[in-house]
Amino acid sequence: MPASASIRIRPALASDAPLAAQVFSLSMGGLADHLFGHGEQVFRSVIEGLFKRNAGRFGYKQSVVAELDGQPRGMLFSYSGAQLVRLNIESFRHFFPVMGFKRALNFMLRGIQLPGGIEAARDEYYISNLGILPAAQGQGVGSQLLDYAEKLAKAGSLCQCSLIVGLSNVNALRLYQRTGYEIVETVNDQNKNLGYHRMVKQLS
């Protein structure tokens, strides 16, 4: 990270919705196309709508923003694994008003059919989505957000952090491995957009 760069992490606001949509697009990659299936513009509109409504795991209260030299450049969505079921249920009730009946139903059906096992164990702190805008990548923003997640985990008396990264997301995989995350499960699928590594970091 350049010596002149200054990174600040703050709570997200409903007005950060456009950044949230970019972060979900970056972190989900081809999975977003599979789940939403309506193109980038519709996807961003949906994410912004869910974010502003504080819709469970998509809500602004589950996220923080990283500012680089005063400009929002990245975002982290995270929470304990024990909260995951509740947050998913809270998300569902917002799907129909934001997406409409048909799109919401298709989204939920595709979500149920995803390969693999659990997203996160109850005793883990789960990094659900993390994304850095391309112009700010390689400047330490991602590492700072991961460090922030670890502090939240320790504050909640949790001894490990976990995340899921797509098999094709090589740059993110390198970041996670460099910061101490290890692959504990690899899920392959005929649809290359659905394959992923589940990674865990033990905290000291």
C-alpha cells in the first residue's frame, strides 16, 4: 500500500446502495447471473433495493465501507454463522416487493438448488461478501477489511472466520491465502459459475 494512502472503515449507510451493488457484482461473479438471471442493470437495481430496505443479509446494517483517501472504495458484509438462518429469513420477506413475484420465485428456487453444504458453521464469523473497486485494488483495502472482520469475530468470542470464494476468482483466492485462510472444502459443478472453495482462518 502506498505510504500516502489513508484507509478508514465506517458503518455503511442506506445511501451507499450503489457501492453495495458493485461489491455484490464483484464478489458474486457468475453466481449473480445464475441466481438473478436478468442482466447487470436489473441485478444492481435489486441489490440496491434490498440494501436500502436493510433486507437481512443484503442490508446496510450488516456491512461496513472502506474509504481510501476519503472516497468509498470497498465494502464488507459479515456476521456470525449463528445469525445466518435468521438473516436469510429476514431477507425473504423483501424479495417479492423488490423483485416482483416471478423473479423472486426464480431466485429462491435457484438458491435452493445450489451445490455444496453449509455456508458457515454457527461458531464461525462469516464473511459473506467482500469487494474492492478495481481502481483501489492492490492498495491494502481488502486486507484492512479482513482484519476488521477478525476484530468483530474476536469481539463476539469466535475463534475462526470463514468465507466462500468462486473457483474462478483467482485474485481473491490469493488474497485470502496470503492472509491466512485455508481451503477446507472444494465444491465442483458442471456450471463453472457455481463451483467454490470454502475457506477458514483460525484466529489466535
